[in-house]
Amino acid sequence: MFENKDNTTTGIGSLGEFGLIDHLTKNFKIKQKSTVKGIGDDAAVISCNSKKELVVTTDLLLEGVHFDLSYMPLKHLGYKAVIVNLSDVYAMNAEPTQITVSIAASNRFPVEALEELYAGITAAAQIYNIDVIGGDTTSSTTGLLISITALGTVNKGEAVYRSGANENDLLVVTGDLGAAYMGLQILEREKEVFKVNPNSQPDLEPYSYLVERQLKPEARKDITRLLKELEVKPTAMIDISDGLSSEILHICKSSKVGCNLYEDKIPLDPQVISTCEEFKLDSTTIALSGGEDYELLFTVKQEDFPKIKANPHLSIIGHITNEKEGVHLISRAGAKIPLIARGWNALNAEE
């Protein structure tokens, strides 16, 4: 009955997360007039009335895949689980309003531990002015699982999708990149040291910014407001969760355009650069592939350049080209290198 007679099965890791999503959802058709945007962006968009649209997104975090409780405090985990979803809402140019929280926990977690988790969720809800309106709780045989769905609103016609970039648009990123990944490397290193010597006390002070970016990231709620004040509406936008290269390729694929990204324009914190040198890693590679930065990547029309050029929160890192030109990194030496997505792939055991 349970015999597998098909010897031509495909491993899900070979498709990658987004390849698997495309494969499994290719037969879904939009039937409801209220569905403005379905699968394929940071969030879905649903028409509410003549003035507002509802934005919906969900994320799943699994112990041993997305987080390691040997160095991730439960309160930080609760906070981060919320931020991951809110970042997707902001990437749609929307304002988050509510979340639902579902967890599955094994019996190794006492009530006090789950209280810590929810303390982090509560803190995020207070800081970002959102309501926790429901969810589900069940048991698990494999550890801890957290699933959060975030809801938000946006004025009708104001949502920004991945598909709106046009040739000659400027490519812009907020903040700096690579710090979260390097924070993870620091924590993983200290974990290995602890295994050898449980009495060792790690000195994380020199890496405080990196560790904070990994354990307690923030969603860029300030950016959507800033852009409204500057009277700039992005033509396309996405949040950087899987690495800069992956997100650029998402925009280019959805918008059917190419792109030139300039290596010397990628914003890097000095702590990222020095720690990359310490680990003998290339800082550009880390920025391109590290992930979990939760910054916003977007495109704007060239005429908006004067409005954003001097803003300390924004870096212009490239421009959009014709689709036939492809997607490239322009190195500091002027070499044109095809951009490849090497970001986080939760379905690949080797990542």
C-alpha cells in the first residue's frame, strides 16, 4: 500500500524554496474579484472597500532550521518572529495592524519558557502598534514551531509590488547589509567554543551590532513614512530576508527587467568589514547572500533622485536595465559578473 513505485521522484531541496512554491502553486487560479494580488509577492492584497486594501502575509519558523535555542533567547525569538512578518507588510508599502500567533511546542518547554516567548511577541506588538487577535496552540514531537500571520492596510492603489520596476529606474536599499549573517557566524563560533569548554565566557562586546542584528532585528517602519514625506513612491519593492542577490533577482524576474548592481555602492557597516576579514570572508559575498537583514530594497524613477540622494537611510546601489542585458554585479575593478542567487534555502540540507 505504501510502496513507492516511482523511482523518478525529485528531492524538494533541488527546487529550492521559491522553485517549490512555483511548482506547487502553478495550478491555482484567482476566482474571487476581491483578490487583488495572490501568490508571488511579499504579501497578498485583498480589496476591502473603495478606499482600503488588506495585506496578508505569513511565515513559519522551525527549531533546528530557522533558529537555534542554544543561543537564541526565547524572548528575542518571539520578537523576531513578529518582525519577520511585519517586514513583508512594510515591503508592500502598507501599515501592519494585526497578527495571529500559532505555536507547536514539545513537552520539554515549561509554561515559563512559553511565557518568555510571548513576552517577546508582546513587546513587538507594543512597539509596532499592532494587535494580537488570535492563533492556535498544539503539541510537537520535534521541538518548537512558530507561525505568525500579519495583516495590514494600504490605501487603494498604493500597494507596491515586485513587478513594477522599469528600465532606467534607480535601485535603492535601506540601512546596511550583511550584519545579521556575521552575527550568526559569531554565535555559531561561540557555541562551538562552549562545547569544548562550558566554563568559557564569550566576549560579544566587539560584535554587539552584529549580534543584535541577528537576535533582535527591526522592521523598517520608518521607511514607508519617510518616502511619503519625500513624495516618492517606489515602482517596486521587496524586503531583504534571503540576501541582496536573491531579492534583486525576484524584482527583475517579476518586472521582466535586467539590472546593474555596483559593488562599491553596497552599504556595509565597519563592524561587518572587520569581522569578515577576521573570518576570512568576502564582505560583498556576505551582503549578497547572507540574508536576514530585513532592510527594504526598492526601485524609484530617475526623476526622484534629487529627493533621496542625500538621505542617510538610503543608498543608491544600481539601476534597472533592459531584460535582455541580464542581471549583473559591476565589481570595483569594473568587471561585469552575472548575479546568482546564493541566499538562504531552508529546503536544502547542504545550505
